[in-house]
Amino acid sequence: MAMSDARYKLLGGGQYPSECDEDAPVPPALPVPFCRCEPGNQLAEVKQSRHPKTAGRAFYICKWNDSLNPYHCLFFQWIDGPDKFDPRIRLFPYYRSESWAYNEFRRWVPPPPNPPPMTEEEKQETAIYRVNNPPKCHCRVRAKLQRPNIGVPPKFTPFFRCSLKTIDGWPVCDFNEYIYGPRSHWPTEEEVREFESGKKPWPCTTTPSLRCKCDILATKGVIPSELGYGYYCGNSYGEYWEGRICDWEWFEGRYELML
């Protein structure tokens, strides 16, 4: 159903700039403004731009800014000026619909540089040492080594992750390193050229791959609870989800079913 002109104007259509307006005014960040949604007491939330002209700059937007609510208001206000422009943020995927309350917002932090390449012999030697001397995660405790199931084709390279868990079973921090050393986070120069030429889509147009509570890429299929088709523990295999480590699962409509 198309939005009427009256409704469009009521929601602020034509009254606010957008992510592409690099020269729009930058009012003071505080106090946090209200958006245009009724009844008028909804605080705006914060996102960071991925637009080529304004990448990295934070701005206020309506909380209900996802495709599930096509009639959210069109409020927009810059928090950052051009000095916060950082095109590197476009090299990484993100959740397009996510926004944060001002006091909960954390800016994107560039990951460390890619580690130098290693030979297979160097990887084996380093892996043996690190198994006996585990690295510490961001919580400053010994990281846990996550291994694939024995006896089946390995689904992932063994890696170290945070050994602490939240009350609902997720790792406390996002530490994640291969058994032989840190991961590579940045795309190669060749990949960047492909993004710039249009041969490949920019990573910021995609969302991060789903991971289970073990921090493993999730497996897709009929979920263990048999409530639907979706994603579940990435260490599972076979028709009966053998080798499953965690009970995480997700499927379309799960939220509505839980209500």
C-alpha cells in the first residue's frame, strides 16, 4: 500500500537530510532528539553511515528503521561532521536494521592488520605451541580451543575463543583466533579493486554470517527442535544433528512463536 502525501509529510518527508547529504548541518549531539513517530516521546537512535560520501559518520534516525516497519518516520540528524569520515567501514558487513540508544552506541573500530602469511610448517609448529600455551582473550583469561568433530570431514579450522559465557550461553567477548594464530580480517588489495570496479558488491551491503553460541558458522537445515527450517549449531552433522555442542537455533517466525 502506497503512503499518502499527508502521511508522508506527517512522518517528516522532505524535511530532513539523509546519509548522502555530506554538507547538511551538524547540530549538538545532546540532548538526544525525539523522532517524528507518534505519540512524540520516542527518542531517536544512533547508526553509522555506510554511504560512499559519508561513511563512518554517526547520525540519529528513527528507532523503527527496518523493512518490517515501512511507515517509520523519516527523522534524520547528523551527530558527526566530515572529520569522522572513514571509508574503511565499507569493507565489512553489518546489520542494516540495527540502531542503538545514544548511551549504548559503540563506534566501529577497525580490526588489526592482517597477520603475515605462514607456511604449513610454520602453522603446525605454532599450533603445537599454542595448544600448550593458550592465548588470553579480551577478558584476560585463557581462551578455549574449539575443535571440529573427530571422525567426520572437518567443518572448520580449530580456533580459540572466549572461555567465559553470558547467562544465556554466548561468549562474553568476541576474541577469535585460529589455532596457529590471528585471523585475517581485511580484504586483499585485489578484492578492494573488485569492489571499486563493481565486479563484487561492497561487503557493507551484506550482513554478517550467522554463528551459533560456539562462535562457529551456523549450519542450515531442519533445526533440532523440528519447528522449522533455519540455522543451528555449526558443529552438527548427519540427519540427527550429531556432534551438536550448543542448543542455539534460529528460524523464520521464531520470535512470533515465542510470544
